[in-house]
Amino acid sequence: TRLDVLRRMHETGADLDAGVRDALAAGRNGRLGGIRGTVVEFLVVPESLEVAIEVALGNRMQDVVVATWPDAEAAIAHLKQSGAGRATFQPMDTLPANGLEEGFAGKVDSLPGVLGVAADLVSAPADMAPVVASLLGRTLVTEDLITARAALGHLPPRWSAVTITGEVAHA
């Protein structure tokens, strides 16, 4: 019964913001093209990292993935016209193929308690890799706040560290 309730909630978008729900419905009904779904629909997250990834993504969990920038513009125009609310879009044609920065991994990988870069700790369909890298490619996941703090000195600017219990530290 619980699974059925969760499926119905997902299908109707009951757990989504109104604008996101409307954009997804317009995509399903053929009124909007290029709508792929929300970021969270594509991620497979190990149970032990659910809190960390949820905190790392924040409100970006409900970002709507679209194929192209014009698809995002059309969806924004639709939301403005309908007054259904707002949504944030991730146009796949504008995302770099590899959003991960190289060169620092060896410095922090050797620290005890570092689990890795968040984008590498989740899985998603291969075509969603640019979205995952864009949203989680600059977030380090650690076991605790002490490790996160120790890692900060080794992280490039604009990076953050999130613990498995949801604390966030920014470089």
C-alpha cells in the first residue's frame, strides 16, 4: 500500500513545487518539448549517502532537465503565461561534458574519512553525466565535520564538503 501511495505521489508530482509539476505535466502532455524530468529522478544514491546528497543538491533536486536551451526558454514562457509557478532548468546542451576539476584528488583522497567526490558516488544514466557533474562535481563527501574541515585547505575555490549526516563546509 505504501509503495502504491508513493508511486501515485510521484506520478502526480505531489511532492514537487507547483511550477516544476506544471512543466513536467506540460512535457508529458506534449505541450512542451525536451522535458526529461527532475534531477532527482535520474539519480541512484546509496542509502548511506542519501542525506549527504540531498543536502549537497538542496533545492536543485527539483531542477528540470531539458534537452536544449530553447526548451528551457519555452518552458519558462509557459510558466509565465500559465502563472503556475517557477522552476529551474538544466539545459543539457549548455553543460560541459566534464564538470570535474582534476589535480586535487590525490591530496584529499589520502585523508582518512574522505569518501570521494559526490558525482562519483552516485549513479545515473550515461547521458545524465553532465548534469550530475555540474551539480555534484565540486562537492566532496566526508564521514564527519572534522574531516570536512581538514579537506577544505586542499579544495579549490567554489568547492564544498558535505558530511554523511548533512553538515556543509565551503572552501
